[in-house]
Amino acid sequence: MNKKSDIIIHVETDENNVPEKLKWTAEDGGVKNEEAKAMMLALWDSKNKESLRIDLWTKDMPMDEMKTFFYQTLVSMSHTFYRATDDIKMRDTMLDFCEFYADKMEIK
């Protein structure tokens, strides 16, 4: 039997459609109406062979946290790339860039 899971994202915006609050729920993961300051969602459209993205952050997201968010996302993507491709050499190259980024952003 197939199981269905829902991930729900609520975005509250101001009068200019700038996000003020982000909340998400993933009940299978034990998350219910948790607040977040930023999100990146990428989906693959196999019909058109292109990625579709939603990148949102609240207007009160601190710059230092945004830099750290990007760093952690890049590291995570490097590990995901390795799990998907088994290409350790490229994973290591990507992680080298992550360290370069962290150094330049002065977050480590």
C-alpha cells in the first residue's frame, strides 16, 4: 500500500507581498506549524528538463544567519549530490568550495 505524506508551507506577506512569516508542517516528521526565517525548495520538472525553485526569506532574516543558511545548504547539497551520484571527487570539490565560502563570509 502506498503512503501519502504532506508538507505544508504557510507564507504570510505584507502589503507588498514581502514574506513576514514562514511556517511549515510535516506531521510525519513531527513538525507542526514551526516558524522559519528562510526556505529553499527545488523541484525537478522532468518533462521540461529544468529545475523549479521557490526561495523565500522573511524581511527580518538577519544577514549573518542568511550567510550561515547558505553555507549549511551548500554543504547539505554536496552530501545529497554524493548520495545520488556516488561521485566522491565532485562531492569533495563542492565541499572545498563550501569551506572557501565560509572563509570569505567569515562564518567559521
